[in-house]
Amino acid sequence: MPRAYAFAALMRTCLILLCVPSLLNANVPLPSKQQETVQTASQIDAREALNRGVMAFKNGQTEEAEQFFAQAKAFDPNFLNARLYLATAFASRYIPGASTDENMKLAHQAIEEFKGVLGLDPNNLSALDGMGSLLFQMASGEPFSPDLFQESKSYHQRHIQLRPEDPEPYYWVGVIDWTLAFRANGEMRARFNKEVSKLDAADPLPPELRAPYAHQYRATIEEGIESMDQAIKLKPDYDDAMAYLNLLYRRKADVTADDEERERLLKAADDLVNKVKEIKEARAKAQRRN
């Protein structure tokens, strides 16, 4: 199994904590005396509650932190940071794939808070990224949900509209496109193996599968490739994006009937695998030197 397949699983465990790093690594300063003169008592109480929640969150006391963040929100419903922290705390306790009522409640509470932030500030990048990340995790569980993947993609695309120079949202669009195309490809192959004859994972799709697969997923695969290309253009050593671009080339090879084109795509995919290895080795050497 290619190393890149492990990336999504790794992201499911830490993605929400990474989506708003500026929030999770900084205390919210208490207002100065000058600021206090223009703040209401409720706003001051909200900041104090938020600061206590941040400390609890950093100390791993997530549920206690949630209580403080909820207090801050209650004191000042328009306090964006309180709602962002509350959403992040809920999302950090969500377990991808677990369908218990408590787990799903956490996901929906996080969604409600992220949407609340976007209701106050439609261009809030932290909330957009948080929504995209959480929906990706939810879509990856059982049942697998293409609709949630598409909804997740829409938030990353909104990030792109606001900050087209950021490589990460292009990467996530590409990951989602690959995930949808890969899943469908695997399901087609599994049915063919069961109903017709043995088809190995590396074999090209037979014409009776290739045509419907190309009809439904060619545009998705092309979008994924374009997105990964843009991510790499913005971040030339983006090895994760290269790893997924390699996988997208392999899916594109399954929508072409031209043997030479297929071989060219597979060669380009193999070249990317080698490029990723080179980048990782160079990075490891640099870290050892430091």
C-alpha cells in the first residue's frame, strides 16, 4: 500500500487541532484599563472566561474548557473567538467513524458553532477551515458520504476565493476528489471481480467499466490534478500534494483508452513517488544536521 494512503488516517486524528493554530497557541489578552472603559461588564467576563478555557484546553481538560468557552459565548454571543474555541473543543473530541449519539452530538455542536461564526463573519478563514476539516472526517466514516465530501470541498473552495495564495485548500480539494474517484474505482472493480472475472488492482479498467467511470469521474479527477498542481506551484516542496498527485494520475490512467497515454500517466505517477522520497530524505538530512 502506498505511503500516501496513510495521510488521510493521520489527518483524521489531528486535523481539527491544526485548522486554527493561532487560536490554540495564544492566550487571549485581558483588556487594558483603557479598553475596559468602553467594554461592558459582560464583555469583560467573556474574556476572562475565555482565558480560563484556553488554559484548561492547553492542559488537556477539554470538557472543562468547553464549559468556560460556553460561558464566554453566553456573556457575549458576538465574541467570535469564544465560538471558535468552543467549536474546536467540540470537534477535537469527535471520533471519526464512531456513530454513537454522543459522538454525533459533538460533531453537530461543532458545526453549529462554526456556522455561528460564519453567520457573524462569512469570511472567517478559521471557521471555513474548521468546517471543511470536520466534514471531511465525518464523510470518511460509516456510512461513507459523498455529499459530505462535496460540502467539505465547498468550504475549502471558499477559502481559495478569499486567499488564493494559500496552498492548503487546493490540497484538500485534490484529496477529496481523489477519495471520491478512488472509492468508486474500488467499488467497480469489486463488483466486476464478483460478477465477471478477476481484475487486479493494477490492471486497466475494461471498456465496459472505463466508459461509465470516465463519464462520472473524469471531471473530478481533472479538478483534483489541477488543484494539486496549484498547491505544488505555491509550495514547491509540498510532498503530501505530490503523493496525492501521483494517486490522481493513476486514477486518470483508468479513464483513458489510449495505451500510450496510460503508460505516460503511470510513468509520471512513478516519477512523483521518487520525487517525494527525495524530498523526505533531504528534509531528514537537514533535520539531522540541525
